[in-house]
Amino acid sequence: MSGFPRQQADLIVTTDGPLLTCAAPDGGLGLLEGGAVAARDGVIVWVGGKAQAEVEVSLSEDARRVDCGSRVLMPGVVECHSHPVFGGDRAGEFQMRVTGSDYEEIARAGGGIMSTVRETRAASPELLLERGRRHLDWMLDYGITTVEAKSGYGLDTDSELRLLEVIAELGRTHPATVVATFLGAHTVPLEYRGRADDYVDLVVEEMLPRVAEAELARFCDVFCEDVAFNLDQSRRVLQAAKEYGLLPKIHADQLSAGGGAQLAAEVQAVSAEHLDYIDGAGIAALAEAGVTAVLLPGAVFFLGRTHYAPARALLEAGVPVAISTDFNPGTCYSENPFLMGTIASCYMGLSAAQVIVGLTRRAAGALGMEEEVGSLAPGRRADILVLESEDYLDLPYHFGVNPVAAVFKNGRLVRDRSGGGRGGLVSAGKPQAAEAKAGRAE
């Protein structure tokens, strides 16, 4: 082996079981039986068979070796659609809904999105930060290492900026990577009811310039539905966002086939999200434009509905399909991405492999981050999950539980839940960071 270039690493994680790289050229799992991932300075430098690692990877003197037995290794989950910063909750509204009240009754009783807006406007930045951190902690426990966080519960300029500033602080202080999306066009606030065009003026002429000037968001989203903003209003917001350097996303076709998917293609959106009622024309438009479809089965499930997005038709048309939680206080109050995978399997016909790729590589594509996260390949961040199971088919099958044994973020162990009945991870080398078990919600 003289002269063979060996990759220098300060971390190597190995398994005798399945290694899911999610980096296959065909978009599949990239399955290796008995594999290893090596990283240096938080970035993956080598991926391959466990035996190969002995001759192709050179570990530094203080490197950490982690032997996962036969547990599954996979990339960190990418949460590409969430609303984790808000005031109050809507538990009472949920009880009203499950006991028969419809949306109009709930709204008359003070519920719905505007109840969250009221609570959020009244909350201090410190309270919003504390609550947002708690939700991100729970997400990290479930293996979510990258989080897209939307604003949208302020709906006035100062409140929206405050939400985005809280999201920015979370990004600076939380182990997870946090990506901000400006969603000032979430719905028309009460003070603008009947004057939606005037509210769009506010979003375009005041909110967007200030968000862009402060560099508080990477993306701009809009809820394109009859109950929120029509196609023309949505187009105006997204075109203005592009002029300010924000990348467009769109809540589309959630309640009806209203042309939101076609608008996503027209404005070259990074993603179109929900799509429960997307039609054939919308699917064709997304496929031609290369827009990622972000499917949110948990929202349909939590609302007690049965009309799920046509995931298989999207895949068959060549549309990249991501899966996310839509974590929010009103329509999907769960940080568990694997539960969403089970719902996607049961009601949308997705295989375990399609669920896993949808939660990782395709979700990274929905954030324009496929070259950074979402797969285990050289040059990607060393965001690695160790599962409790030795079979990846357990992910959608064993539902409602947390399947994650350990979480590495940028090459650092930030969660270790592996001290259960089968014993913990076997590791040697430099001591783990003190924050490894910090902030755990269990």
C-alpha cells in the first residue's frame, strides 16, 4: 500500500450493519453493509466499507473511534418546513375540533392562526427564544440536525422582524443548523381583513426591504390559497422577494388545486409545499421546472382529513419529493419526523427507502443545501445518526417512538441516547464535549 493516499480524520464512526449514505446517483439509499464514515474538522472526508477504512483512513492521535455494533447509520434529518417560534398554544382549539366544531366556530371563539398571532405579538423575545430552543431540542433528539424555521406569526413589521431575530439567535446558539424563511404573507391579519392588497403592499414595500437589509432570511414563503393570498398577490410577493435576493418558496395547493404549483414553477421556487390537491398540470409544471415537492402528511393527519398529496404520481413524474413535519401549534404539533414517515407510508404509499431519502437528501434539496447536508459523502457536514435498530425498514414500521440512539452534528456528539438495554456506543479517543447530553427533553 506504499504511496496510497490515506484520508486524515479525527472521527470515524463504524457499523457492522447498514450504512445509508443517501448519496447514490440514482437518488436511492446508497446502502453499504458494514460501513464507516470518517470526518475531519466536522466535515466528512471518507465513506466506505468498514474493512477499507483500516487502510484508507489515517486517524489523528486524538481521534475518536465510535463502534455502533450493527446499528443503522444514516444522515441527519433535514427539517425543511417548520414554524418553531410562536407564543401560546392551541390545545383548547384542538379539543374543540375533535369534538365537532368547524373552522368558523373556532375562529368565532377566538381560535385559529390569529390566536397564535395575538400570543406571539404579546410575547417577549426572551420567551420566544426559550420556547423556540425547547422545540429545537426536541427536534435534535429525533435526529433533526438542520431546521428551516419560518416566521409568519407576527404579521406586522416589528413582530415579523422580532421573530426572525429570534430565529437568527437560535441559529447562533443551538447545535442544529437553522435556516430562516420570511413568511410575512402567511395570512391576512385582522386589521387588514377585506384589504388583502393593502397588506401585500406592506409586505412588499416595508417588510421585505427591512428583512433583506438586515439579512434575516434566506427564503421568502407565501400561503397561496383562497383563504390567504390569491395567485396575483402571491406572485407579487415572490417576485419582490427575488428582487431583494430572497429565494422563493410557496405553500401551494393545500386546500384546493388553485395553481400554486404552476406559480412555483413560474417563479423558479426552490420548493412547493403541501400539495395535497395538486393536479396533473401542477405535477407536470414542477417536474419540468425541477422544483422540489415538500409533502406534509402530518398536517393532513392532525386535521382529521383524508386527502393526502399524490406522492407516487409526483415521483413517477420525476419530481423530487421531500417529507417534513410542518411543526406548528395549530395543524401539526409534533417534532417527530419519523412519525411523518409512517403516515407517508400508510397513506401515500411511500417505501421505507423513499421516506428516508425524503427526510434527508430531498429535504436538503428543498433548502438548496444538497451539497452541504442530507447525505453522507465527502464534503458534506458530518451530521450522522446512529439508530437503535439494525434494520432501516423499522423506521416507518415501528411508529410513534424515537428510533435515534445518537446524533453527531458537525462531527460532535450532541445527543447520546444509547445507554439502554443493549448498551451504549463503544468509543475510544478524545472525551466527548460536555454539551453532548445538554438540553435533552427526556
